[in-house]
Amino acid sequence: MNKELISKNHFHFIGIGGIGMSAIAMALIKKGYSVSGSDLVQNRETKNLKKLGAIIFDSQIKKNIDFVISKFQNQAINFVISSAIKDENEELCFCKKNNLLIKHRSEVLAMIMKTYTSLAIAGSHGKTSTSTFLSTLLELCTRDSSSITGGIIPIYKSNAHIEDSKYLVTEIDESDGTIKNYNSDIGIINNIDFDHCDHYSNIDEVLCSFKQFASNSKKLLINYDCKITKNNFTSENQWSIKEKNNIAYAIIPNIVNKDKTIGKYYERGKFIDMINIPIPGLHNLSNITAAIAVCRMIGVSFKEIKKNTKSLELPKKRFEFRGELNRRIIYDDYAHHPNEIKATINLARLFIKDRNESYGKQRGRLIAIFQPHRFTRVKKFIHEFVQELSKADVILLTNIFGAGEKNIKNIDSQLIANLIYKNNKNVICLKDNYEISEKFFKLTKRDDFIVNMGAGDCHNLWSILNNKNILND
């Protein structure tokens, strides 16, 4: 165990219910540390942490800090924050005023990583999926792996799985610039895109952060199909789903449908074997190729990998089938950047194409429900959002999920709708999930294929629809 980690006996997380914070908290508990935390919203993660022995407060007031200091007075206490915690947070203000030890979540995760052979997955898109695929393969192939990720991994039914293992799979967040805090044995860069406009001013600043991450990695694995990674990083380890010559690891697809992708697997230009990937979508094939590449880099046999690819599953909220209501099929997806929306709509079209071919006729429409995420992102990418969303047959927009941002530019979803209307008249703005549920059967038809996209609370829609016990349209 890293000495710096040993000396910090108790950890209090301000905002413990977040998917990233809760994973780190869970890891610390599994390693024998006492943990407490606060969050205004009690969710699945806070409930799980309570079961594991964490003290959870449903408020964020200075009395919580007094309690923690009193209860753990014989232990050194770390107060852990993420970049989502605002300066005016009462707990944080109290900690600063009293010169208490405050650490960013990235610092704590970085300390945990030092105790393993760390496999760190970074990138603008696909981090959670790649982390899930790699965690699954390593669990099945080696039984010697732990994981801390930003999503629920199906094989673990958790966002954190901590054992006394050799390897640790971690998902690395670049959104706030703290990517520079991590040192990894193998650093993986999925792709690089301009995003997180609240922190970065341009693509060069984003690229600079990833270059720091790369320089802190003993080995680097890059996506050769992403122009930015291809042109800005040098590594003998690359992967591709488009090229095989002079590429370390490649899967070239030749059968692509809604159920699977079958392709030829190559290493350093040499054909190895055919491989059947049970998850649709070329973006998922790229993420899986990255996971396979990492496995090969640490010495896992391809035969063992191929045997276990049949068990791969997407993490929650990544093109997740929620169910069917009166012949309306509903999927949830985390897409909140224009390029992610593009990939999700392309995948939905693949499903619709297969369905139409099965029935021998056109059936239903593609309905995109989208909750924009952050005012800064909408302002920067409004034309890109319009371009990609217009490709759906019907577009339903809800209010922007601010994620703590203040709307100082009067940005709203109606601005997106007005621009979409020039290309596609079938667009409407609604307030929230509840208004969608009230008008659900007026807005949809039998055989519609519905994709509900966003990174906010939009994924509660399915539960709201079910709670209304809707049976007939």
C-alpha cells in the first residue's frame, strides 16, 4: 500500500453520490478505510455505501464536518471534493476556513492507482464503455483485476470492484484538467474532441491535457482512427478498425448488424483469427478493440480473449434497452456531445434497418428525445447539435440540464428547436420528463423506435412512464 495513502485514515466526500466519487469511496472502504460523505440526493450509490458502513449525510452543512472531526478525532481526515462542488458549498467553506486537509478526487484516485499495475482509460468519448469491456475481459481471463469507473459494469453490478489484485482499470476524467494528476502503467487514449467548454477554451488546451496524461504513462495505446491522436502522439501501440498495415492491433469488420459485428483480427499486420463481437455499432467495435489491445499488451492470450468476448455487455445508459410500451421501443443513451449523438443515431438506424428487413416493410419512426447538458456546451456546439439531431424523424427536446452552470447567455432548447425546424419540421420543445410522459402517446406511434439521450436526469423517463401505469394509447 502506498505510504501516502496509509497515513490518511478517514475520508469524507463532499458530494459522495456522484458516479465517480462513489466509486472511489467504495474502493477505499474495500481497502479498509473509514468513509463518510454528504449528498443532497440519495441514490443507488449512497445506499450501497451505507450498506458497506459509510456514514452518509443528506445535507451539506458545517455540522456534518463537526461530527466527522469529533467521531474520527484520533485519525487524520481527508476532505474530498470534485470539481462539481461549488466554492459556496457550506461544508467546503467550513473546511477552508478551518484549514482542514482538502483533496481533489483525482488525487485520491491517483494514490489508489499507485498500489496496482494501472490501466488508465482516457478520451473524449467511450471511456466508460472501454473501461467496462476491459474490466470484463480481465475479470474473465485473469481473475486478477479491480476496477474504478464512471459507470455500472454489468459483470460487477457496480462502478467499483476492488480486490487484492495485480491490475486496476480506471476511467480518467479530462473535463476539469485534473487528468495531469494521474500516472499509469498503460495509458489509453480513445479519441480527442473539443468538449467541456466550461474549462477549456479551444482544442489546443484539450490536447495539452492529454499530452500531460501521455507523458505520465509508462506505455501508451492510441486510437489510430482518430486524426487528433494519430497526428499528435507517437506510440508503437495503436489500434484501428479501418487499417491493418503497420497497426499493432486491428479488427476489420465484414459483418455488421444490430446483434453483432464479425471481423478479422490482426496484430502488427498479421491475420490472427476471426472474432465475433456481440455488441453492435462501429464505435463499440473500436472500444472493444482497445480493450483487447490492452489485454494483449499485458500478455493475455488471444485464444482466452476470444473465448470470453461472448460475455461482453455495455454499461448502463449506453444504448440500454429499457422496454416496450404499446409497441414503442425505448432505449436510453448517455450521448450529450454532437459526435456521440451521431454515433447513437447511426446505431439506432442499424436496429431499424434490421427490423424493417425482417418485416419486409418500413415500420415506425426514429424518435430522438434529447436533454441538452450544460449551457456552455449548447452555446459552443449548437449548429453541430442541430445537424445531428435533424437526422432523426422526430425530435423532442427538453430543458437544458445546467449541471450547476448559470445561464448567463439566455441559452435554451428552443434555440436548438428553431434551427432544427429549418431542416425537420417534426421538432418540439417540452419542459421535462413529466411533460413527455403526459403527452407520450400523442407524440409517438406504434412501432416507433425511441432513443432517450442525455447526461442529466433524462433517464428517469422510463420509470415515470411505468409509474403512470400507461397501458393504452
